[in-house]
Amino acid sequence: MDDRNDIPHRRLQPSILLTRAAIPHVIWGQDAVHYSLGGAFIFYGMVDLQILIPPSRIQEAVTLLAPSYSPMSCDEIDEEKRTYNASHMDDYTDYTLAFRDRPNDFVRLKSLQRNTRSDPSRVLFISNTIFNYPLDETVPISPLLCPILPFPSVPVLVRLMPVHLQKRMDVGYSPQIWSFISICKFLLASALRFSFPKELEEEYDNADELPARLKEMMICLDEREKRWVCDRFLLGSDGSSAESSSDESTDWF
């Protein structure tokens, strides 16, 4: 049975090993939200521990995690998904789907000796060429029983995610793009909820009334990119975003 106090240390062990080996990276996805952005604890099960890492260090990281973890091919990932969906009510989340057009930019590893339920059953290394996160702007956080580990900062997420969202939106719909957009929207929404919980419940006449700190984070975004942020807030007397147009939506969901 897991020691609840030891869950972060077990769950984030791959990041701890990378940190000790001085391999630059940033914890991504659900774990970033849970451990640094105030997200609720979930039962991890098949949820990948996602880590952004420079492409030149991916193979070194894979070697570091061996023999506890072994790389999976895309065929293995697809077969695992089919098997899981055939025997479970909930759907299998394939985080690699968002990056399948760039198969050399990610490596998904499966655990070969999982000792507790807290150990991640899958680790997904994502080349930082996909998100271009500035690894010198991470937030140092020490979860329970863990050393200081790198997590994404709110200003960087607000600055980067709308750019990626709009770029993918301009390409058009596909299951892969939907998956990529889901990742970006999840991180952006979590960052805003963490930093502006009260402001998200207030109503503003227009975007000019949004918090100065938020507007400073958005200063490098163009008008379409800003909409991904502004649409999270109540703008206008009807509670909708005043900047949303009727013929183009930033939301497919």
C-alpha cells in the first residue's frame, strides 16, 4: 500500500533523476497542474508523467530511466489503447496523438517494474522544440519529500499557449489538432484559475478592465491570440467575451 506522504516522491521520481543528472527539463501536463497550479488530486492510473526536454538530451534521459522504463513504438501505443478501451468504461488518453506528425520529437516509456500505484506507469518525454518553453524560466518547487523540481510559470504559459492554440486553429480541424489544442487549453485555463481565481468570477465591461498583471502577461500577443485568454473572463453585460466574433470561435468543444 502506498504511503500517501511519499506519493509525490514516487510519482515524480523520473524528474528527480533528471534533476540530479543536471538534464534541463520542465514537468508538464496534469502533474504540472497538480503540483504547481493548485489542481485537484486525481488517481493517476494510466496518466502519463509528461516532461518537456531539449531534443539533444532525450536519449540521455531514456538511458537514465533504464532498466525501469522501456521505450514504446507507436504501434505498441495504439495496441495498448485498443486493449484498454475494450475492457474499460473510461477512454484511454493517448497523449502522443498531439505529436504524431513529429514522431522523432517524443518518446513514450512504459514501466517495467512498477512497485507502487504512485509510480508513473508511463513517462512521456516531449521535445521542447514542440512548445519552445524557455527552460530558464521555470518555477522551482519542492513537493513533499522531493528536492526542488522545475515547473512551468504562469506568465510563460499565458504568453505561449495562446500562440500555439491560434497556430493550430489556423490549420483546421483534425483529431490530432484537437488533441494538441486540448493540452494547451488545459494548461492555460489552469494557469489562469491559479493566478486569477477571484477575477475569473467578476464581470468586466471590456478587456481594458482586466487586471493589469494579466495584461502585462499578454503584451506580446496579437489580438486573436489574446482572445484565448480574454474568453476565459466575463466580458460585457451579457457575461460573454466582448472580443469574440460571431463567425469565428476559439472553442471547438
